Amino acid sequence: MSAQPTIRLAVPESVAAGEVIEIKVMIQHAMESGYRRGALGERIPRDIIKFFRCSQEGKTIFAAEFHPGVAANPLLTFHMRAERSGTLDFVWTDQAGQRWSKQAELRVT
């Protein structure tokens, strides 16, 4: 995938210390399994995102490994306890090692 895919994040801007928050992330990606065939019967090559990681200051908050059965445009929802303000880093890595990332600021009061 050569172009930067659309990435959407749903992260609260400000939360109380100790509050458990919900985070939603979505990346626009075809997630071709390698099992489908084109109109002429040719095999459509596998092209999937393999890993996702959310971290804050290098500490992993949530990680996932994807497999060929994951639908296009994978949407993840997970929870974390807001302990401190800082930048949340979201990184997706595909089967060839290409990476896409986005950040969000979290303010804990």
C-alpha cells in the first residue's frame, strides 16, 4: 500500500485521573487475504496489516496481531486506565514491514 491510508481515532481529550476510557481506532486498508480471485480467475495477492500497537511513553497499552480473516478497514475498540497526560502513539505494521502511525494527546486532570 503506497498511499497514506485514512486513520481515524476516537480518544477523549480530557479525562479524570484513574478513569477507564474507551479508545476506538480504524485504518482504511483492503486487508486482502490472498484467497480471493479476480474477474479473470487470477489470485489477488495477500496484503494485510499484521500488527497494531498503542503505547504511551514507550509503554504498551494495547497490542493486536491480525490474520487473513480480518475484514477490510479494521476497527478496534479497547479500554485503558488514564493515569497521566501524554501522547498516545498508534502504529499499524503490514506484512512487508510498512508502518503507518498517528498520535493523539490525552490530558488527565
